Amino acid sequence: DAGVIQSPRHEVTEMGQEVTLRCKPISGHDYLFWYRQTMMRGLELLIYFNNNVPIDDSGMPEDRFSAKMPNASFSTLKIQPSEPRDSAVYFCASSFHWTAYPDTQYFGPGTRLTVL
Amino acid sequence: SQQGEEDPQALSIQEGENATMNCSYKTSINNLQWYRQNSGRGLVHLILIRSNEREKHSGRLRVTLDTSKKSSSLLITASRAADTASYFCALSSNTGKLIFGQGTTLQVKP
């Protein structure tokens, strides 16, 4: 398997523009997670899905952020409108839970977002 | 906070020395995981230790878990320059998600 795939790897945009980040999880995984990492705040969980259904979006900072998972092999994280403080590295991760508890997560390479 | 607290925040050692990182937490856990992140890359899973385990080994890695003290340690033996990275502990409970600590930055000097 190719692992978790994210695109684009780098995104530079201007304030006010819409940004869409994409993720393809590992085939067969039933959980998908979106994280944001900054020097100031560390690694933050934004939202996660189980079997394509959003379970916990309490980490989504504002209504400007939205995430979808239309099928088991694709998810998007959208920021509209973007602001400079959204600049960060965004990671997608997927996992398969053998039990009711979180197991190993496999991270993608991340998307480095810069909002000017 | 559910988050793991890692100690030290930064560690610098010479190649060949051992590196020890600690993680303390406050909640009940099902398992505790350690991840490594090289600069500019995603996190990579290193090892998982379940709440009913006390010690686990994987190559040059040794993880211990003391649930009575709510703490875990990661030991890297005979460190190499390639071990230079940030190391994170992650707590797994019944919420379905992992809670990551702030990480320990390890620098191994050749």
C-alpha cells in the first residue's frame, strides 16, 4: 500500500481565498483523522471520521473550517475564507481499530499551508 | 488536561549515548503510543504499550509504563545521528481518538 496520501504538499494562498486539502487513507482503514500542527499549539486534532461519518469535530476552530468524507477512500478539509493564522502543516492520518480503542495511526506527509 | 506531558522538552546527546524521554498523564488509558517525527515529515508510529503491560521492546527502543504513577518512558539505546527527531507520546482512551503530547526534541550529535 502507498500509505496515506495527501495533496497538495504545499499550498500558498492569499487571505480570503478558499483552500481545499485532500486525503486518501490506507485502504481498509475505518478511521480518518485531520490534524493541524504549529509551533505555538503543537499537534491539534481537528476532526475524525469513523466509517465515513464525522464523530468528533470539536477541534475545528471555526465555521470557516469544514471537512467531508464522501467515501472510504477520500476526504477533504476546506477553509473558506482562509486567514494568515491558518498557516500550519495539516496532517491526515488513518487507522483500523481492532477493538473499541484507538490503535496505531498512519500519518500522511502533510500539507504545508501558507496564507499571505 | 488529557494531554500527555513530556519531559524534557529538548534533549541533546552524543552519538552512542542513551536517550530517555518521559511522558506523564492524568486520565485512565487503554494504551499509550510513541511516535517519531522527522523535520518536515509526518509522524511515524514507533511502539504501542497496553495498559496491562509494563515493558515493551522494539529493536533499540524500550518503553515502560507505570499506570500507578501514570507515566511512561521511552529509552533509545546506542543513539545514532539518524535518531534526531521529535518524539511524541499519545494517549488512547475510550474516546476513539489519540491525544498527543507536545513532544521531546532529540538531537544526536555525531
